[in-house]
Amino acid sequence: MSTSTLINPATEEVLRTVEMLDVPAVDDAVARARSAQKQWAKLAPAERGAALRSFAAVVDAHVGELAALEVANSGHVIGNAEWEAGHVRDVLQFYSASPERMSGKQIPVAGGLDVTFNEPLGVVAVIAPWNFPMTIASWGFVPALAAGNAVLVKPAEITPLTTMRLAELGLQAGLPDGLFQVLPGKGSVVGERFISHPDVRKIVFTGSTEVGVRVMAGAAQQVKRVTLELGGKSANIVFDDCDLEEAAATAPYGVFDNAGQDCCARSRILVQRNVYDRFMELLEPAVKGVVVGDPSSRDSEMGPLVSKPHFDTVASYVPDGAPIAFQGSAPSGPGYWFPPTVLTPQRTDRAVTEEIFGPVVTVLPFEGEADAIELANDSPYGLSGSIWTDNLSRAMRVSRGVESGNLSVNSHSSVRYNTPFGGFKQSGLGRELGPDAPLHFTETKNVFFKIGEL
């Protein structure tokens, strides 16, 4: 088996090496998961719910440890990392109520009784991304467990540590051995085997649209179910009737959170032309005020990019001569630091049309409501976005007109565990989170009982 060397992105120091699993190891994990799943599904719903609550309690007791791991492995600032670990706890707590609420239906029919059952799929595989390793993994593995499945998680090769630790905490909490396993490895090995293995009944993938297309094509060979959460190029639409000061003050945090490494990042700011100049005047001090620094410091608001290759990719969107309006600051010396950057390019520039996944935002003027909607929709993606206006009718019209799965008005909120999350167009397929998420890990079985006449 090969190994992967993990690098602290803030210091470029070696953290540790992690063993990358091979195909026989994946096959063994699937076999163990199948056995564990059968026993898990036989438990009373209340027992499965209690097990998830126990898991939540153990995670709660280790929030500090998990956060420190994320700071070191991913470069997340400590405040964000603590929120992320707490989010995993909250997701577990929320879905611990699901097993006792998956009640099926009784449907009136002639000549008998018709009922439905929500049967677990069996073994589910989750392929998690590197940008929010433990939180996004939990969006897949927690509702899948609640629905009675076993789950295998492949973390990203460069950020596996928090997810690996969660698997250990699951065992500590009393989950059956083999029910929830984390399998570090290459996508071309572990991920491909998830797709080809006949006993893996569903793939949950979060990552690039390019890879998502390959996952979907591979899963189609076995008519395997998929949930895909893919790329984004979300718009932050600022109308002239909004609180312009608040819109400008909050705009950096809608795109530079996690150094812009967020599929929901509002990386296109669209501003009504008659307030464009004033907005830019207000935006500049807000951008320059973003504190970029040591992710372990509680004063830091933005950390480094995750790796040197990703740094090089982001930098390619800001070549010499790029239309830079202004930039924030970033530390010098070791680490993959990139300053918050505001560009004012043409609408056809690649910085406007492609997902950068870094702290780079473009600002474009628009003429009116129709132009704003057309510009926002001029993208293959449709994941998230914001609309700034004090006109309720306009907010409703624009929110219905923008082709996006998750929108917020006068804020930059995107993800809550108790509301559905997912994208339009090439941003994905299916929905995660919300009260119905466990149902997406089940098959509906319909049973008719013939009864005699009264």
C-alpha cells in the first residue's frame, strides 16, 4: 500500500503520513459493512436513534480536538473549525430523531390494505471533498446511518484526519464494528472501487463537476444511485434600493470565508450600475479589513489555501496585468497564502465564467432587474447566491428568476442542516440535508394485503 504525506498549509511542515488503501482493503471493508448493516437495520428505531445521540455526545466532547486537527490539516481558522466540529455534532443530534419518524404510508385502495416501507439501501459510499472535510462527510454518512445503512467514507487524500478521527469516535460511542468506516485512499483506487463494487448501492460525491460527471457515468453501469454536489459560481446581486453599507461590509465574508474554498462562495458580485462606484468605495476597506493570518489565532478571519498545487491554480486567474481593483493583505514566508483579491474584468473573462475556488472575486455592473437575472444565470452552475434589496416584490421575483438551489435575501446564508441543500444545472443532482434526507437513502417498498369483505 502507498502512503500520502500531509502538509500543514500554513507552515509547509510535514504533519504525518497516512496509508492509502488498495482494492482488496476496500473489498474487505464492504464485506464487513454488509454484515454490520444487517444487524444495524434489525435494531429497533429507538435504539438506532440512541446510538446516534451517543455518537453526538462523544463528538461534542472532542470538538476542540477535531478543530485542532482541521486547523493543522486544512488551514481553517480556529473559530470556523470549532463551528465545523460542532456542526457534525448537531447533524448527528438532528438525524437521531429520524429512525422513529420513518413511518411509511397507508394508502386507501379497493379490496385491501396498502402500506409502504422505507427500506435501507444497504451499503452507501461517501466521497468527501477537501474543503470542509468532516462537515460535508457528515451530510452523507449521518442520514444514511439514520435510515439503517452502513457507510464507507473516502476522505480527500490531502485532508483525511478529521474524518478518520470521527470513525474512531463512532466506535468509542458504541456503533457496531464495520458500520461506519473511513477508507483513506486515492480516488482512482478507493473511489473507483466504490463505483464498480456491486454491493455499494449508492454514491454520495462532493467535488468538481468534471469528476462528478465521471462518477455519474460509472454509476450508470449498475444503475447505482448517486447524489452529486458539484461546482458553483454563485452571484451576489446588489440592487440600488438595499442597505448598500451592509451589502458591501458583508460581501467579503460571502466569498473569502475558508479562503474562498467554498462551492457556495459568492464569487461574482453584480452591482446595479447607478450605485456601482459607491459600492466599490465601500467594498475596498471591507476587503482590506479581512484579517488573514495564523489559523490557530482567534483574530484570524482567513487562513491559507490548502496546497501548493491549488495555490498555483488560483494564482493563474490573477496574472500580470489582471484588472485588479484592490487587494487585501496576506502573510509572507512559508505557507500557501493568497490575499483577498477584487477583479473588475469583462463579462466574458475566465475569472467571471470559471470556478476559481480561492479568495478572488469579480465585480460586474448591471442595468436593471432583467439584466441582473440574465447575468446571474449566465453560468453552467446554479448552487447558491444572494440578493440584496429592500423591495419584497423584487426579492421574490429575482429569487424565482435566478436558477439556483439555495438563495438568501440580504444575507449570505447557504447551509442549514434542517433545510435542503443542492444545486441546479451542473452544480449537482439530488438534495442533501433537511428533514427528508434519510429518505434519499432508502427504497420505497409497496405492499398490498388482500382482505375479505366485511
